[in-house]
Amino acid sequence: MHIATENSIRSLSTLLSNKSDNLVNGLATAKLALEELSESGTGQLSREEIRDDLIKLVETSEHIKSTDNLAEKTKVFFSEYKPLSKHLRAKYSDLLPSRVVKKLEAEDKYMEGFKELGFLG
């Protein structure tokens, strides 16, 4: 039983590590889209506003990448990624490509599913 528990924890850790890569990739995609939006100068949002959100994206991405600790990654997801994802989807849903918005939403729902199953904080 002890070995089965260790294997389950290791599998969950590996799965969430892979999911962390997906979260970082999603943030990178959103970052590129925001940079393009900023450069296009559509006038709907100031460059400073977009720059502030770009900084948040980079910081959150770095926090996700900086730890291998499962509990810490979970904390970063719920305290940083989830609020940022919600903010970006609300603020830029009409301005970003729909694939970017859908990717952020899908990652959010995926991690919420883990939480609902009792695997995460």
C-alpha cells in the first residue's frame, strides 16, 4: 500500500508538472497576443495598461517555473494564475484571439477539476 501511495503521489506530481508547462505556454501565448495588441495601438486601451498586464503575466509565469514543489505550484495557481486568467479574459475577451481566451479558460477549468476531485488545496 505504501508503494501504491508513493506511486500515486509521483504520478500526480508528474501530471501537474506537465500541466504547469501548459499554464506557462498559455501565458506565453497570451503575452504575445497582448504585445501585438499593444503595438497595434487600437486606442481602446493604453499601452501602459497593457504593459502592466504583461508584467503580471511574466511574473506569474516565472513563479510557476521557479518551483518544483507541488504545494507551492498549487498555491501559485490559485493565488496568481487563476485571478490573472479571469482578469485577462474579462478585460481582453473582445480584443484577443478567441483561441487565447479559450486556452486560458480551459487551463482554469482543468485545475478546478483537480480541486473538485480533492487533489488540490
